[in-house]
Amino acid sequence: MSLPPIFGTARLLDDPELRFAPSGVAVCRVRLAFNSRRKNPETQQWEDADTLFVDGTVFKQEAENVAESLMRGAEVVVYGRLKTERYETREGEKRSAMKLMIDGIGPSLKFATARPQKLARSSNGQGNGGGDDPWSTGAPAASGARSGGGNFDEEPPF
């Protein structure tokens, strides 16, 4: 059974927080707010309705790109898998929280512009035809060959 997918537009509540796991893998935490807005028919004004707050995690090169490219208040388009994280407080109470394992995230271009820059990639024998550059002129990337893991049943890379 796979984790439930989510796709939507959200706002970053804080600047992304980049750190590195002991294995050296980049991990970026983003705090997201998904909210529904509706136009009040009586006042003709837009109003915020329910809001879903969730912490998201991005891995590897995409984590570094997110930390460098996005900032607090940015509207982003994001997709990933919802996961329950269990933990224990200092007082010994067992708790759980919903987390979003992000498979893709980028700026929304509804009210902003962006200028993507292609990063240099090293050939490491993985990915499509010997390199991991999805924009290469070689064969198209295989389905699911993206950073953060393409298989929805896959755990984070550390």
C-alpha cells in the first residue's frame, strides 16, 4: 500500500531550512500552508476558509535548490506523499504529526516570474543513459527518475 499523494498550491511560512544528514545527504524542511479561498457573494470580497499547515521535506540536490531559490511567503506548487511521523516529547508523551515527503516543488508563476537555470551535472552511471541530467539530448528520462525518489513506496535516501 502506498502513502496518500497530495498535489496543490501552498505558501511558505518560513524560509527553507537546509541541513545535511550524517551521510552527507542534503535535507530541506519547508513549512507550508494550504488554504482555500472563496469569494463571499454578499461582500464580493475574497475570504480565507480552512487552512492545512504541514511540514514538508525535500532531499538531495532538490533540497539545496529549494533552499537557494525559495523564501518565506512564496507561493509554490508542490506534490508529494503524506506520512505520519511518530515521536516522543521530553516528558515521555507519544505524539504523531503529518509530514509531506516532497517529490516536486517550485514557484507558482500565477503572480511571479522565475528564471530557471540548468545546473551542471556529473555523469555517475545512473539515471538516463549514463548521466542524471533530465534535460540532456539523450534518451528521455525514465518515468520516476527524479530526485527524492520516484517510487511512492520508497523511503527517504538516508
